[in-house]
Amino acid sequence: MSLQLTAGAIQEIMSGGNVDKPILQVLGQKKIAGGNGADRYRLLLSDGYHSHSSAMLATQLNSMIDNNELEKFTVIELQKYICNTIQEGRRVMILLEMNVVSSGGDVGATIGNPVAYKPGQPKTDIPAQPAAQPTGQPAATNGASAPKISKPNTPARGGFYNKGPAAAAAQQSPAAPNTPGGSAQRIFPISHLTPYQNRWCIRARCTNKSAIRTWSNSRGEGKLFSMNFRDESKEIRATAFKEEVDKYHEMIEVNKVYYIQKGTLKTANKQYSNVDNDYEMTFNRETIVTLCEEETDLPSVSFKFIAINELGNNPPDTIIDVLGVCKSASDMNVVIGKTSQKEIKKRDLDLVDQSGVSVRMTLWGNDAENFDGSATPVIAVKGCKMSDFGGRSLSVLSSSQMIINPDIEEAHTLRGWYDSVGSSMDFDTYKRDDSQSSGGGHSANWKNFSQVVSENLGHGDKADYFTSKATVMFLKRENCMYMACPSESCNKKLVDNNNGTYRCEKCSKEYDTYKWCMILNARLSDHTDQQWATCFQESAETLLGRPASEIGAVKDSGDETAFDNLFQEATFKQFIFKLRTKMETYNEESRLKTVCVNVSPVNHEEYSKKLIEDIQRLTTK
DNA sequence: CCCCCCCC
């Protein structure tokens, strides 16, 4: 039998291209002192035309060295590899999976006349290499069998490698003309991923994987699951839909490390996760995920625990991490969903920590069914939803990761505290926040302007009302006044007949007088953010400190300086604003519209009382 | 392309 090396493969790979399953010859190996006890091997490879010494054997293939499978002259078929660019554009191949085509002893000689490949050298046209004749036992052993005979003696890793980077990318390269060469890319830190380029390969640990969930809405239906991946630089959330669910849900396991290429990146919606990344990834049909079996120092699951007494200082309807002892758990019970009318299993846990506060956390479905709280376990939840029901309460989502008795330092500390002290303590509980929800619609619902944004006020079905203390920064005086119908309750804008009379379309009447009305846009500011608000008549009059008629009279006088001064004098004053905010859509364009419902001067005594209450609430919880 | 996570 004859052995044909993939001539030109080394040049192609080293210049950033991709070659699917090249046949190469091992011409040498060198052991490199490994950092953490793991030996690393560097192979001298040849394609018969070029040789290349910067090929690192993935450590999971070290057994091939130990078993003398990669002796000099061995011919291999390289199934999976990646190509990392290190400084000054130098590329290093990492050999992830290979088959021995013919053993070194069987081949017994260098095939072709390989010369050392020099990076950056101009590409040469490489003639097909003449086949070499193995010098070992000729037909007897090799002749009858297919070239890919010898299976490396490595741990089973079957399904994970069914479509590694090289193979998959090779199939794609014709369809991806903008990414010539496909997969031979260096490892990117997750922090460098952006939607603006697609040629990257990350190596990251899966730190969370959700269950499969189905959806059905007006835009269609399907199934999906989401994952988190983490490397030294950052974490990123990734979602797989439909076919990619079938492809990856079983394959991807929490805590394992993967090479990932060619995901779609888009801006993350922070509302739905607490992963610290502006982007998130969607797996598409070109995405390539390959298990990395090498030892890595990649960080594993990390939490940003919020102490239970601090939950109240964080905005509701956000995703957070929490750690607590399950002091008690209800039996599982079944409720009927309001909209779905389906039975839903739920179980409420009482979670406590060293802060001396307890909070209710609800488990749903299988989580509720399978939970056993009899041993008062420590529970860590990454990505649970916090709402303001009952002050604060938590809900474990299907995308949350709940770990019972996690092996992390905080959990051990908490366990020790609970067993010695906590188990006999009384805990404070969150209570319905009266400033937000009691009373007949005159409740304050104090928010600062950054909370208006972070809590997504105005994005729900109903308008949100909130109260803020703020300073008037700017009043837009252009078009802030209009001539309105003089009748008592009608504020309709009049049509000027230009003959000294005015018509009200609403009252179907002509008038020879009008009254001035105001719609005044104001830019407000507090210590956290700015907020535009529309102020109608009474609010505008309060801000400007005079009746609209008086302002209109100045306008009528034609004294523009005097008119400007009225607005100038009104800026930089503080008021208590009651505001209403709602997303409104005109011509398919949505924008948040915030209207001033009421303005009042700051009553400093009352406002101080509120501040004192805030402080007390913060310090006693 | 989801982003619902239900109940009190």
C-alpha cells in the first residue's frame, strides 16, 4: 500500500487556512516541562513538503506518546486541531484528535523531502507529493486493511468529537467566503467577543445549563435552552434553539470546558440574566463546539451573592445570586396558573443567612417536586429572580442554577454559623413595603431616576407612577404655550381665524378671546440620572411660579428677554414630582413617555421624615 | 427565534 501525505497542509494551516483531516507524518517529538505536573509534547510534523515543529499535542493524547504510538515516521490522520496565534502572528497548532494511519516502524522513513516551514513566507504552489512506499512489512500487514487502521488508545470521547472544529469548518468554508480558511483561529478571551466579527474561537467552561424549554407565540414556536460559559476574562450567556438543542443539550455539561467557534453575538438584554457581559451568544447551525479535555485553570461557577438583608437594597424584578440555609420548606403543593389554567407544582423555602433576615424562595415544577429540605441544606442559586412580593421574594427559574450544599467557602462558613448560632435564632422577614403599595393610590413609590431605568418602569402593560425629588435643569420654552378654548373645562387648541376671532373645534364655537395653556417639557435631574417630563398647565405653573395667563401676557407683549427670563429664573429649583411613565408607540416607533402628574414644593420636614424612615429600614433589616 | 417561570 502507498501512503499519501496531504501536501501543502502545513503551509495552509500555518497561514490561517483550514485543511480537513490532513495526513501528516511525525518526524520527532519533544517533551516540554509541564506546569502542573502534566507533561506536554511538541511534535515535528511533515506533510512531505514542509515540516513544522510548533504542533502541541493536547494532553489528553499523551497516552499516545506513552504507548509509543507516535514514534518517528508514524503517519497520522489529524482529525481535530485548532491553531492558536501567539505573539507576532506566530501560529501554534494544538492537536486534539488523531488516528494513526501507519506506525513508525511500518513506515520506517521520511516521506518526501520536507523543509522547515517558515512563517510568513510567500505561499508556494505545492505539487502533489509522490506516494511513498513504506519500508516495513509491505503488503502482508497493511495491504488488506483500510488506511485508517489503528485506533489510538485514548479514553472514549465519542459523541463530543463527532464534529470538531476542523472538520466542520472545512465543510463550511465554501459557504463562508468572508472567512477564508474557516476554523484555524487563535483562542479569544470572551471579553473580546463582539457582534462585529466572527473569526474567533473561545475556550470556556460551561458554568450553567438550563433545562430545555418550549415556546409558542405569534412569531412561531420552538424549543431552546441557555448556557453560561466562562473563561479567565469574562462570562457569557449562550442560547441554543431548535436543531441546536438536539445537537448540544446532551453534549454540553456543566463544568466541562469547550472550544466554541462561530456563534452569533448580539446585545444582551440584562433584564433576563445577571451575567456580566454586554453581549450574548446564539448558537447557529455553523457553530462548532468541541470538548476540551486538557486540564485548564479556567474558573468554574462564580457567584455574586447578595446577602439576604441586602435584597431590599437591590431593585426588584432583577436576576441575582443568593446563598442561604433552607431553614424550612413547605410541602409541595399545586396551584392553578392564572393564564394557563394549568396545574403548577410549587414549594416555598425559607432561606436565611448570617444577616439575620429570612426570605421566601419558591421552587417550581420538578425543582419543587424533587426538593428535600429535611437536612436544612445550604443552597446556592445562580440567577434567581427577585421580586418585591411581600417586600422581597425569590423565584428559582428554569434558567437558574441551584446547587445544594455547594463546595464553596461561603457555604461552609454559612453551614458552620447556622449549626452553631443560626439554627436557634429568630429571623426578621421582609414585609410588604407600605410606601409602595398601601393606601388608595396616593402612595409615594419613591424612585430615583436610575431606578426608573434599571427597574424598567413604563415597560409593562400599565403605566407606572413614581415619585422623585428632582431639580429642574432645563425648560424647553419653544412651543410651550398655545391659545386654548376659553370655556371652563375645555382646553382645546383654538384655530386662529386671523380676524380677531378663534374657533374651537371641540365646542364648535367662535370666540373673540382665548386663554393661554401650557405644555412644557422639562429636563429634570436627581443625583442618579436625568429625566425628561411633560408638564401640563398646573404643573407648568408651579414650576414657573406664576399663572399661565401671566406668562402668556409676557409672550403677548413681545418682550422676548422678559419671556426668556421667566424660564431662566425657574431652573435649578427643586420639587417633588409625581410622574407617570409609559411606553407609547406612534407610527411603529416606541418611546417612553413620562408625564408630570403633580409637582409640589419640597416640604423639607416631611421629606426628612421619609429619609429617616429609609435609613431605619435599611439599618434594621 | 426566548425573555414565560405561574400562586400568594
